Amino acid sequence: MRLGSGTFAACCIVIEVLGVALFLRGFFPTPVRSSSRTEHQAEPPAEPSAGASSNWTKLPPPLFRKVVIMLIDALRDDFVFGSKGVKFMPYTTYLVEKGSSHSFVAEAKPPTVTMPRIKALVTGSLPGFIDVIRNLNSPALLEDNVVTQAKASGKRIIFYGDETWIKLFPNHFVEYDGTTSFFVSDYTEVDDNVTRHLDKVLRRGDWEVLVLHYLGLDHIGHISGPSSPLIGRKLSEMDSVLRKIHTSLLSEEREALLPSLLVLCSDHGMSETGSHGASSMEEVNTPLILISSAFERKPEPGFQQFKMSEKLHGNWIRLYLEENNSEVLSNLGIKVRRQYLDALRTLGLSLSRQAAQYDIYSMVVGAVVVLEVLALLLLSVPQALGHKAELEVTLSPPVFSLLFYLVSLILWALHVTVCTSAEGSCYLCSLSWPAAGAVLMLISALLCAVLSALTEAVASGQLLSKNPAHSNSRWSELDLLILLGTAGHVLSLGASSFIEEEHQTWYFLVNTLCLALCHEICRNCFLGDDCEPQHCLHVEEGFDGAAPTLQDKNASCDVPELGRVTKRPSSLGTLQGGEKWMVIASPWLVLACCRLLRSLNQTGVQWAHRPDLGHWLTSSDHKTELSVLAALSLATTFALVQRRCSLTSKLALALGLLGVYCYRAAIGNVLFPWQQDNKDVSKGVTEARLVHAFVLGILFLGTKDLLKSQAITAGFTAKTVGSWEVHSGLVLLAALLFRPHNLPVLVCSLLIQTTMTKFIWKPLRHGAAEVTVMHYWFGQAFFYFQGNSNNIATVDISAGFVGLDTYMEIPAMFLTAFATYTGPVLWASHLVTFLSSETSSSALSRAGFCYALICSFPVSAYIVLVTSLRYHLFIWSVFSPKLLYEGMHLLITAALCVFFTAMDQTNTDSYLNY
């Protein structure tokens, strides 16, 4: 059976997604559940046997009559213990400095998102990193925890606040009122709905535990950051709430025998951009204040133990300073050192085992699937990038049928052995036998396919190298840059610093690419045609037209397009005057745009704190400048996109971009010329929904044209216009979700796409493979130009709620993912529009294969690296977030490859009709 390159690649990527999902299921530790013992633990222990004594025959008396837990989401330690605490939280500051309280700086272990941190607070264990995903829809907590124990011991618990608690502890509260945690645009009502219950509940005596979770501070951080003037107002509000609770508890203590306890804490902090999820000091340092009249100014219990150790160490130092070289000094020093080392070793081992409960079996099986897919893609390069862009896929080769059954039996034996001898939990072992058998048979089939492709490649001599049939073929300089750049990027993923600063790698690669293109252009313009690399496919006419632009010139050319260099007349010789100089200047224009964008958003770790143009524009003092920039950016976006749209789409695009500005003005980000301030701030739901309607309308028109192109003879023009309208719809959605200071990123992306299309890819006649790699590189660079990083804290959650007045999980997840990966998606969309304008029936198929291959390289390598570095010091703060980003990127790549395949089928039908 023969398959097109794009279809084959799409199938491979879908299988690779399954392998990555299995690897992630095994890599991210799942906390050990102790639900089977929870109910029994709450019961009093059994009486001791005859003749034995025990102090567990009854529960110890309570220390406090009532406990109030006030959790303020995203409350940083400096908001309480710093200058802001002195200014905006005076009552809390007084309690910390002079009242009966104990205050600490609590360190929140990553991931610093709400649900994992709540679990850590109530269970006393480290959170699981997979809970970052579960944070969107929290399951019931089955581990042993204080809330369940309190309920089992008869304590009546009341809760008001973040509904995550209600999901974690169903049927635990005698009274509750939940608020939505993901609707970040609301920072007023979300707290008012908690505070409105206090006057009534504090006067009642029918409860022992009261839990309050305030979300407003966190929402302000997501919207405007920690430097917003709204932060101070919210801290003052929280200080007044704490004062009300504390004074009420003190008034009750006059008539009670036991004191009460008020706990002020937070689940995580807030980064300098207002987000959270990573491990910066601002995100992990939170205040923990225990307030009660029972507390006196005395050491804590563990402090005495520390003083004893310190005293022993001090004795050794005193003897050393006395120049006592006796055997006593030596023995004491050895004892002190051994004591420190044993304690550190025991603590380190305990923490490592607790935080890293890996499912090695699932990790190995997932990694094997991913590596098999990569090997299959590599071995398929000669056919996939050949002239026909097709592969011969034999489903049941007789030579390998026996090997398939033999490998399946061996894998079954290994599976049974692992599942019967595994001490910990194993996901694959928990699957039903048919499901586990399907996974094992998939591995066997992939192995046979790899061996079959390897045998065929060796027999035919078709490897990714110089083709012996063409003595004058060689690797071009651009091809070597692509290969070396891809390999260098993959190798850089093995170092934590390179992952934290990965944006620097992509900035370097795109800059080097521009210099290589400049060298190629100058060589063609000034050294003649003898030095110009040419390909089997090359550009003939303008990109805007519907006429053929890529034509098959050599029907016998069945070698990989990447690396194929022949001599053919250059199209640069036909350029005259200004056009020729525009071609020469185009790489420098691209470099200038990239340098400007680097100054817009500082990202990464090392230099993220430094000021940039984005901070300058978003400050309240420069709102006029931001408004002008946003208006110019939207106007330029329309000028660059509308040129190939239908009249209806042009009108919808213009109104949609106008709606984008109205939305940003409604929520107070920008100003209208007649508007002097932003007092009348709304949520902008109506304006955003209007833009969403225009987006859907443009996408509908584009899809209609694509479907029409398959049914009519003149479908090529309809297909070209349809693909561009789909691209323009995505551009409009990106303009809506981007914050105003990031709109120049969108403009520069469109400008670079237009420049390279007209002045680089067409005149230099680059093939589909090279054009695909360039689109991929620029897509990755623009991912970081947006301000993203491999840090979860840089994800703009507020983009998921544009146009929503309540939390809707699926739309919020889609909008957040699109806003995060706008750069790669828009460049992949432009690649489709660029290649769709060609009547070659194989360009899109080659592009889909190349895109799948170049995305598989880093994912496969990174899985191997993470497996070997799973006990690394930065495994959870650096490597794990990057693994999630790679997994999400691969999922988006799978969707794009399916889109490539669909467009390739449309392209083939239109080519035949044409």
C-alpha cells in the first residue's frame, strides 16, 4: 500500500503522541493513596494486650477550641513582612511583631499552582507535578489529610472560597459556598462572596474549623502584576478581614476554657509578571502566621534540638582554637562530621523517594515507542522527500511475520514478569489484558517496520547522503546549517541552563539563518549562477497569483530534496534595480525585526528581571503611548493580511480588529482619543464575543472555499483564497488574545513572512523541505518573542477567559493553549498557505513529513535525557516543565500534521482539476 509522505507522517506523530502520553504517565509521580486505611485510622486504637502498657488508649485533649484557616491565594512573603505589609497590612504587622503569634517564611515546593499546593498543605507531603494538569478539574483527595481526619473525629467544618476545596473534599463540609478560581477577570465579587458570610458564622458556635480561601489577590496578579495599585487595596481589605476574625475569636475566649487558633497562609507566591507555577523566590516564599493567645515568646520545640547540635559543633571549634591537637579533638570532629553526613543522607534519601515515585516500566515502554517512531521517520526520508513523495508500506511482510510473533511473545513474557514482581504501582500492569496486549503488539509492529525499512534502505543504498546517481549533487551550506542547528539544539537540552535560556538558542539560530541567506543572496547576485544551489522544485511565479509556482522539473529525480544541489539558471538574474536591492536587504530587515522583538520581552531566568520595552509600555504612565502603538499595530496587521482575502473577509477582518481595540479599551488597557482615564472599566465580554464571531465567520468562509476547491474545476484559486482566509482568521484570534504591548510581535511575524515569501523563498527557489524547516525555526523563535519561556509562570492564563463571563473548561483551555503557542501555529499556518499556492501535488506532503520529523527530534532526545536525569537537582523546577511544553507542542504538531494531510488531499484534487 502506498501512502503520501504527509499521511505517513501524521500516522507516525499520532502514535508518538500515545508514546509520550504513556511516558508522562510513568514519569510524573502519583502520590501513594492511603484511602483504604483512612477510615480505620480515625477510630481509636484497640486496647493493648494483657500485660502490655500503652499511651494510645484515648485521644489527647484538644489544644484549641476553634481553628480558622485564612488562605490568601498568591500572597508573597514580602506582601506581609516587607514594606507593603507595613503600609497596607498594619494589624497583621502588629501581630507579627508584638502579638502572640509565630511567623515563618514557608517555602512552597513546585509546581506552585493552587491544587497541588492545597494538597501539600493538608497532607504534609510534596505535591505531584502531574497535578498541574489536574488543577483544571481536581479529583477527590484520597490521601491521608487533616481535613478528612478532622471530619472523622467529629469536627464540624465550614468552608467558603475556592471551589477546588469542594472538589478535593466532597461531603466533608457541613456548610460551604464555592467561588470559581479560573475566572481571573473577577477580583472583587470573588472575595466579597467569602466575606459576606463572616458576620453570621463568627457569631455561631456550631463549628470547630472554618476554612477561608480568598482568590482576589491572585486574580489581580494575573491581570496586572504585583506592582499594580490594586495590590495595595486588596492587601488592606485582607488585613481588615483578618482583624475582624481575630477580634471575634478574642471576644469569645473570655467565656471559653480553651483558646482559638487563627492561621494566615498562602498556597504560593507571585512572580514579577503576576503569574505562578515555577520556582522563583517570589513564587515559592509565602507567609505562615499562627495567631493565638496561647502562644508565648518561647523557642519552638525543634529549636532546642538545633541548639544542642550547635553546642556540640561549638565545642569542637573551641578546642580547635585552643590549638588542642589531642585525640579528643580528632574524635569529636569525626563524630560531628558523621552526624551531619548521616542526617543529610537520610533526609535526602527520604525526600528523593517521596518526590520521585517513578513508574519505570511505563516510562521505558513510552520511550521505546517514541524512539521507534523516530527511527521509522529517519529511515523513510529517501522515499518521503523523493520526487513522488510516497512510501510503500507493506502491512504483512512475509519475512518479518515470524519475527513479529516472536517479539510479541518475548514482550508478553517480560510484561508478566514485571507485573508479578513489581513492588510499586504500575500503570501498564493495571490495564486490562487486551489493552496491554495492544500496546505490546504496537511495539512489535513498529520494530518490524523499522527493521523492514532499514533492510530496504541498505539494499537500495538510499540513505540521507549524497546520491551516487548524481555526481554533481552535494550538501548546500543552508542544508548543513539546518542539520547542525537541529543537532545543536537537541544536544543543548541536556543542560538545565540551556533549557532555562532556550530562547537564546533559537535567537542565535534564526540570526545565523538570516546571515546564511544573506550570503546565499550575495553569492547569486555578485558571483554569478555557477555557485547557486538549486533543487528539484523551485519557484517560478509570484506568490499572490493562482498560477503554478512550483513545478516538477526532473521526473527522474527520486532523491531526498534536502541536500540535493544541482546547477540551474538563477531567477535573481531577472531582477532589476530596486527589486534586486530589496532581495539583498531583506535578510537585514528580518534581523532588525528580531532584534527589536528581543528588547520587547525579557524572558528566561537570568535576565527576566531586567526592564524591557514591555514593562515600559504597560506602566500606567505610558498608557497613551501603548494606545498609539496598539492602534498602529492593528492597522498594519490589516494591511498585511487583507491583500489576499475576499471582500467579505476583508470587511470582517477590519471590524474584528476594530473590536479588538474596543475590547482592550473596555478593560482599561488602552484609551480612545476622547478618553482621559479608565474609570469606566468593564470585563469587555460583549466586545470580545463580537470578535470571536468575526473569527468564526472568517474561518467558515475559508473552510467553505477549501471544500469548494475539491468540487469544481477551477478549484485552485478557491483553495488558495480559502487557505489564506483560514490563516487570517487565526491572525485575528491572535490579535484578540495578545496583550496590547505584544501586538508588535504579531506585526513583525506577518512582516517577516511577507518579506521572506516575496524576496527570499521565491527568488532563491528553496524547496519545500528547507522552507518547512525555516518556518519551524521562526515559529519556535516567536514562541519566545511573545514572552514565553520553559517556565510555567509565563503562561498567560487570562487569555483563556477573553470573552467569557464564567469559567468554561474547554474554551478556556483552547484559548490559553492557542495564546501560548501562537507563534508556532501561525508560522505553520503560513507554511500551508505558502505551499497551497503551488500546483505541485507533493509540496504539502513533503512539508508535513519534514515538520513531523523535525518536531520528533527534540521530543525523542528529551525523553531519553529526562530519564537519565530523573534524580537531578532541578528535575522538577527545570526539566519537568520543559517536558510538559514538549508534550503539548507534540500534540499541536499532530493536529497540524493532520491539517497538512487534509490540505495535501485538497491540493492533489485541485491539481488534477487544474
